[in-house]
Amino acid sequence: MNFTKELLFFFSALGAFNGLVLSCYFFFFTKKKHLSNYFLGILLLALSIRIGKSVFLFFKPDLPRIYLQIGLSACFFIGPALFYFVKSSIEQTIVIPNKWKWNFVILVAMILPIGIVFPYETYPKYWNLYFVKIIYIQWFVCILATGFLLRTIIYKLFSKRRTTESNISGFEKWLLSIYIGNILIFTSYVLSLMPINYPIYISGSIAYTFILYIFILKLLYRKKTDDLFSASSNKYGNKKVDNDTAADLIERLDQLMLEKKLYQNANLTLGELSKEINISMHQLSQVLNDNMGKNFTAFINEYRINEACTIMVSENKLTLEGIGYEVGFNSKSTFFSTFKKLKGTTPAMFLQNASK
């Protein structure tokens, strides 16, 4: 291996290694556990495995086929992780919806049997001719779906008329940079499938390395990074919702929650609630934080606990756990801890006092 190849190997392998380290950071070490961080961790982990496979295959063609299978299998998670990272960031999803969980469960349930029944070692033709195409088609569809989620931000990026409201925030730049970086890596791998110069195959690894270091420099350069991971961290500059408008929105919110009982939806998101009341997520988040002094979760949980108290004092046959699920909680422990936090007592004690 000459010096040029050694240098090429070093940079491409370093990107894969640092991607693994950075994915661990988003999984375990971020101060604020935003749901989007976990999806970003999955995205970086899947990309790092895929990049690592490419690096070692390029410099060591006799690599055992099982590693090629692992690298290609990881590709199935790149597109979905990108899509759910952006979706959870934009909608400020706090608890992962069951539908999202099932999407990943189904994906794993499909990949594992295929890998066992059709291992790369025995069926390289299937993987190279069919499975690879399915992988890149799925990745491409996820890129398009993610672009649809980012359509408003993309429009602002190319808008000729820039106003204060149309300026792109740090949070939006963060989403766009990850999205564009993903497109560049995808493009480099798609080009490698075409009958052109073979060395372009390693370009995906090189692109990943440089894009990754741009991300790292962006994180290190900023003294405050909360606004990169949550739209609610952006306080919309100095512009605030006036008191009359806020009072009207709060009244409409209360009426909407009581009439439709949206809080009973365990997977309710800020984006869904903003659509119901016909205002932007930014404006709703601002009203909740600045005018009501609470975040989205606290706002929804108050309605859930009040509903739970109403059920407890009525004649019902539900267990305490059943009441928690009925009003919109995902687990018994969350219901009990939230109840005690808001009411100063446990559900059992409240029920006992109510019966007296």
C-alpha cells in the first residue's frame, strides 16, 4: 500500500470510527435527552457501519462476506433514521409513538430472516443485483420524504425575498446540513454502482469523513447547542406574542382540549396540536413557554391528571393503571409519578380520600 492509499485509508477509516464515537455521544452523553438525538445516533451508527464496510472492502477485497452483509444490512436503517430524526426534531416529539417503534421492529423482522435464509456468502448475486437496489430505493424514498418535511425550510433557503420571519435559524441550518450531507453520501454510493471509475466507490467514505468533521466543528464552535436539537429552544428573537393574542390562544386551546380530549392520544405531538388550533408550532411553543410558563408535556399532562381525578371520583370499574392508559399515559410509572408531582399525593391515596 503506497503513501497515497495509506492516507486515503486513514481519512476514510477515521470518519467511520469517529462516527461510532459521535453516535455513542448522542445515545448516552447529551445533557438533554431529546428524542431526535437518539435517531441521530442511529443514523450515525448505521452510516459508520456502512462506511466501515466500504473502507475495508476497498483496501482488502478478500474481506469475509459476513462483514459485507452487515454493512449492507445497516443501510436499511439510514433512510428511516434520517426521516424520523427530522420528523421528531420538527414536531418536537417527546415520547416515541408506537407506530414508529413498529416500523423499526418490522424492518428488523424483515432483515434478520433474509440475512439468515440468503446469506451473502452463499447468495452474493442476490445481494449485489437485488438487495442493493432495494436498499438504495428505500434510502432514496426516505430522502424524498424527509425533503417534504423540510420543504418550508428549503423554500426559505432559496427564497429571494428575505425578511426577519424567513431567516433560517440555527436549528433549521442544523437539520439542513444533516439532510444535505446525507444526500451527498447517498449520491456518491449511487455513482459507485454505475460503470465508471471504481475509485469513486471510496468517495462515499471520504465525503462522510469531511461532513462528519463539519458537524463536529459546528458543535464545538457553538457555546450553546440546545437550539440545534430543539425548535422550542429558539425563543424567536425578541418578538413576543402580545397578551391579548396569547389570552385568545390559551382560551381556544382549553376549549379544544376539553371538547376533543386530544390529551387522551398518548402519541400527541406539538405539531399535531398546532394543526388542530391552526397556528405554527413555533407560535404554540412560544405561548406555552412564555405566556403559560410550561412546556408541551406539562401542559398536556395537566389535562390528563385532571381527567384521571374525574374518573376516580366517578363510579367506574377501571384499575388505577387502566385509568392512566385511558387518559393518555404510555406507562403506569409515568402516570403515577406525574400524578404525585401535580397533586402532591399518589393515585391510591387520592382514591382512598375521595371514597371517604
